Amino acid sequence: MRNFTTTFFFMSLFYTLVANDELVIVKGVIKDKQTSEPISFAHITIGNKVTITDINGEFAVPIESPTKKLVLKISYQGYETHIEEVTDYDKYYEIFIIPSTIRLEDVRVRSGPEIMRNVFNNFFINYTMESQLLEAYYREMMKDTLDYCYVTEGIMNIYTPSNIDRFRTPIVKLQRSRKKIYKPVEEENFLTGNASDMAHSSIWRFDSFLGEKNRDNYHYFYDGVSTIGDHNVLIVDFEPKNEKGNTSGTLFIDDITYAILRIEYHPNTEESEFWDDVSWTEEYELLYGSFDLVSTTFNGIADGGSKLYTAVLIVHHSRVEYDIPSDEELMDIIGINDTFIKKAEEDTQGDFWEGFHTLKLNDRVAAQINTENYDF
């Protein structure tokens, strides 16, 4: 899919140039200083333009009628940031960037606000900026006074727009799903239409507590170190600083790249007419040169503790290798009442997941399923 994205970019660039001969192109290649190997997916910033290098480490950025000198900034996780002035628009820039040897632990940053400044400054380095088409597994459950009311699960395609376009919401196309109803539930009590929301990472959602307009509404407190997998992490707690803050929680931050690997948070439910308490967990992993969302878990309590909801979205670890379809080919389930439930099927046969067995047998999915006592 990355090759498709790159091809689409250069085709778009070509047609734009044909239509407007006042554009100039800043072009070049990014390489490792020590090995001279090209660096794929490095982040390029020139003025207000942002892009990434292709699989060969090359880039081409169209600039419309430049009237002043521009600054070229190269960023890639694990490397020192490279900055230089663009002085020649006809030049092919061959830029060598230097692997970083500085660890956060070495510089002894232990202030919550200082750690978060580094986190926010490195968003465009750590997280993918491309549109993506992913496969995911989704399950939602509801218990009423500790007895199951329903369980439904499915496999779906999720199209996530470019992270630069934060106002757009991920779009879901259901591939296959099934449900089991244990006892009748009133329609308004179904937890539906959450897959799109769960795929919309707090890292990039414009109105989240980490969004640019909201992040200053929180206090950040350093709370020690820990490990997640092979990563050493810094723990930062956060809580509202003023009335605009509406969430509290904990961030687990890689001590080299400043990437958030895990978020545990609790939105304020005091003004909610339905929820007594809700909690979310998002997990990220380093995949294909950037940190991507790999799972989201939601837990909610309603009706004075009598209704318990759980939903989990688990993104498969490999991209779907075909072209991103147009928006018209995907169904956005947000706001469509009971879409997920109505599309579910009763199917107890062992071949129900045929064609999706790699997802079904994914260790992460299996571990989630095995923690719950239910059968189809």
C-alpha cells in the first residue's frame, strides 16, 4: 500500500505541474550518514508542505511561486533532525542524516511538561502520515447485572485518512460478523457504531486531550519508569488543569523516540446522562518505520453499575496489499443505528472465519477471546 501511496503522490504531482507552470519542485534523496543507504518514509517539511520519502529515499515537494528562502527539515525516528536552507530550486539535494546516540535517560529529563514537549514536537516523526487501509478484528459485549446480554464480533476493513487531515474520521467496511443474543435488550442499550471511533487514534484526533487546541489544558506529572516489550518507557500522568480539560489518565512514552506506546484514560462522565464511568486503552507498536495504533479497548459502566460494556478493536499487524478504495465503496457506521448488529449473522460453523483465519489466529486476538467465557 505504501508503494500505491507513493505512486499516487507522484501522479498527482505531475498533473498539478501540467496545470500550473508556476510551481517549482524541491527534490532529492535522504541517506544514512554511516551506511549511505537510502531512508524510506523520512518526514520532509518545507514551509507549510509536509511529505515523506518514497521506498528509495527520494522526495519531491511542489512549491507554488516561492518568494522567499525556504527551510528544509528532515526528521526520522532514531536520527538527528537535519535542517538546511533551500537556495537552489534546480538542485537535486543529496542529504545525509546522522543516527542519534542521545537517549532521553542520558539527558536526565524527568519533568512531566518537558517530556510532553518532546512528545508533541515528535508527533510528525513518530507516527505515520499516510492514508491506510487496514484489516481489524472487533468485538463488543454487554452484561446486565453480570449476565451476558449479547456478544458480537467481526472482521472489517478500516480506512484511516492521512493524519494531517485530522477532521476526517476513519471509515469502516464490515467483512464478516456474527452475534449471539443471550437475553432481550432494548435497542437504545446496544453499544453500536464504535469501530470507527476506536480506530481514530487519540494521537491525531483533533478534539482529543492530545490535540493542539487541548493539550495546554492539562497538568503533566512524571511518575517513574517501566518497560513495554523491548522499550524502556517513561510514565507520565495527566489531569485537567482547568474547566476545558475533561480527561485524566496515564501515558507510557518510549525513552528514545518520545513516542507514546500506551494510553490509559478516563473521560469525565459527570455530565453524562448514560455513563457512570468509562475507560479507554490505546496501544501502539513500531511497524514499517512508524508507530501505529494496534489495539483499542473500551470499558463502560451505566445505569448505576447494572450495565457493563466492553469493546475491543485489534488491528492486524500487516497492511492489506491492495489499493485504497474510494470513499463510496466503504460504509461509515457512525450514526447509523444498529448497523453492526443488523449485519451480524448467526453462524456456529467452524468455517465461519474462512478467508480470515490469519486474523482469527493472531495471538493478540486469541488472548483477548480466551479471557471471556462465551461460546458461539
